[in-house]
Amino acid sequence: MSWDLVEMWHSMSIVPKAVVFTLVIMSVYCFATGIERAIVFSKAKKQSRDLLKLISGLWREGKVEESIKLSSDKRFKNSHLAKVLVAGLNELQFQQDSRSAQPEVVESAKRAIERATIKGVQEFKRGLNGLATIGSTGPFVGLFGTVFGIITAFQGMKVSGSGGIGAVAGGIAEALITTGFGIIVAVVAVWFFNVLLNRVDIFTGEMANASSELIDHFIKLKTK
């Protein structure tokens, strides 16, 4: 089988070979992006879990400055919750120092948290658009190589003057390799995209819950 593939590769024209190279680059992008995002998400999950364990007590005691310092610690630089909490806590601290009314403090903190959440989601989605594009175009890239290969096979049959399926079977088999490769690349890209997007949705919910809990703690402390 390996020898047949090598033989097919050498018999391919320049266009199908270019298509294969393109698909190889697309597959490398898929794996590189998927692995890199998986590492980033793993760090974010672990650091956020550790942060919540440490910061919960500070929230209950109303220690805003200490909470800001903890969330800004380098240990949690990859935590998505840390980025959201720092934004909200900094705004709470600023509004408190400005002696603003409580409704204004809460609304300002909510807006700061929303901006941080949007920015965090955008950072998490980095590279996912590329995966979606590869997932939707991969089969068509492979199909382009197949169409060109079939055209070449029929032209060869015309030149040689021989007819029948046997005269073009080899060329068609070579051409179909690019379609198969394109489908494989697309499946990998779609799989990575769906798995990573699902993780982003989970992180988005965690950021929303953490920010809501922060605001609730602040309101309860002010009403005591």
C-alpha cells in the first residue's frame, strides 16, 4: 500500500501535488491550534479553580484590596476568572474611593466585568475561526485536486487513443486521494472546533457566574 501511494504521488501532476501540500498545511494548523488551545484552556481551568478557593474568604470579609492583589498574582495569569474579577474589583475600588452612590458603583462594576468578559472570550476563541474555515473548505480543496486529476486522466486517454475504464482507472484513483485527504482534514478541524468552542462556552458561563457572585457579595456587604 505504501509503495502504491508513493507511486501515485510521483505520477501526480503539479496541481494535485499543490493541493496535497495545501491540505498538509491546513492539517498542521488544525493540530497546532487544537493542542495550543487545549493547553491554554487546561491552565485556565486549573488556575481559576485554585483562585476561587483562595478568594472566597476575602469576598465574604469585604477585602477588596486583598482580592485585587490575589487576582493579579502571577500564579493566576492564565485564569479567565482572574481577569474578570480584577476588572470588577478595580472598578469597585475606584468607585468606592470616589464615594459614588451604591447603584452607580454596581453598574460601573458590571460594565467593567462585561468588557473583561468579552475580551476574555475573544482571546479564548483565537484560532477557532481558522478551524471553522478549514472544516468547511477542506473537502472542496480536495475536490479541486480530484477534478483536475480526472480531467488530466481523460486527456491522457484522448492522447493515447485507448478507451474503457481501465485506461483512466489509475488516474481517477490518484485523483480521489486528494478528496479523501480533504475530508479527513475537515473532520479533524470540525472536531477540534466543536470541542474547543464547547469549552469556551463553559468558561463564559463560569465568568458570568463569578462576576454575578462578586456583585452579590458587594451588595450584601453594603446593606448590612
